[in-house]
Amino acid sequence: MSGVLFPKVDVSVSSFVEIIKKEQKRREDCRKRLEEKAEFMLKKRLEKTIRAHKFEKAVRKSAKQGKNAVEIPLKKGYRFSCDMSSPYIELSDKKFDIHVSISHNQFLEALEQSLYEEKQIEGKIFVENEGDSRISIVSSILIEWEDLQPLPVTLDFLWDSGFKISDVDQKESFSDLFKRKGFVPRDGTRLIITSGRQRIRMNQKVKPFFGKTLIVRPENYDELDVVDL
């Protein structure tokens, strides 16, 4: 019995590989859209949180008072009360079965990056745990900063041992400063400036000595030379 020889039949079939690649791209495009939307929502919620708590106003008020820190309590609606690893923003697409989320922890990290972005600014977001559970509450936000105003230079004169000066130009020398302030004796007596055992030249710039105390005395002045009236 001889076998039946089927004729060769060409049937047009789309490339499975191309179909798979196309659908994979559609999935990635969908994921990218969801991620971009989630990031946009995160940005808006960060802006709303910052605006609601008036961080700039609080920092300005504390800086005016000469402080270097301010702690701002969070308003009731912004404190959360949840597992901080749970989703804060969650988006999904049923068609492609894709889920994108941003956790509460990620929101707090983004808030920290926004508030503490500058090198001179530090701080902490206080999170309190409820007993032994995983539930946490965000209570307040601390913002600290370096003293951006350098300490003035203190000049120890005979007439005032703690005379402080801060209005100094970047290029101003001690000679320029003394002339501008009227510290140069009218009789032509030279003034000697010292920092510890180091003698400071009159043509040296004042700015590098901010935060230090310098002694200013007339040349050949003798501390033991006391006039008995």
C-alpha cells in the first residue's frame, strides 16, 4: 500500500516573532505612559504638600529670628496612617495587565530631595510607629541650615575689646577698613594688628579673618605702662 503524497500548499501566516515584538513594544509604551502619569501625580502632590505647609514662610521667619532650624508639624490630612511601604499612588491598565505604583516611602524620599536639595540645608522627616504594628504616622518635618552669614571679625581695641565688624568688602584690606572707619590715629601713630603671636599686615584682606578676634594696639604700646593719676 503506497502512501498518499500531499501536494505542497503555501499558506500566508504573519510572523509570530514580529507579532510578539509588536505587542511587547505596546506593553512597554503603556508602562511608560503609566510611569509618566504617576510621576506627574507625585509632582503635583509634592507641590500641594509644600504649598499647604508654607515651608518657605517658616524658614524665613526662623532665619529672621537668628535661628538655624525650624520644625513644622504636618497637618492632619498629610500625616498618613499606614504601612509606609504600601502604595501611595497606584495605576493600572487592565488590557495589558500592567501595574505601576509609588509607595509612601518613595513619596517621603521625593519630599526630602525637594526640601534638602541645597548643600547647606539638612533635616529629617519624623515618622512615628504605632506600637508593634507596621502602621506609621508622619508627624513633622525638621529643616536645618548652616549659618550662611559668617561670624564678624572682632577687633580688640584699647577703647573696646569686643568691637565687631561685618560690613567688609571682599577686596578690602585692614588699611582700607581702618581709613574708612576712622580708626587711624590723627597723630600718625602706627597701629599693630596681631592674632595670637602672628602679626597681621595692614595690606592683608579682612575677609579671611572673619570669626576671629584680632588685637589692635598702637606701635610700641606697653600693656604694663599704667599712668598713675
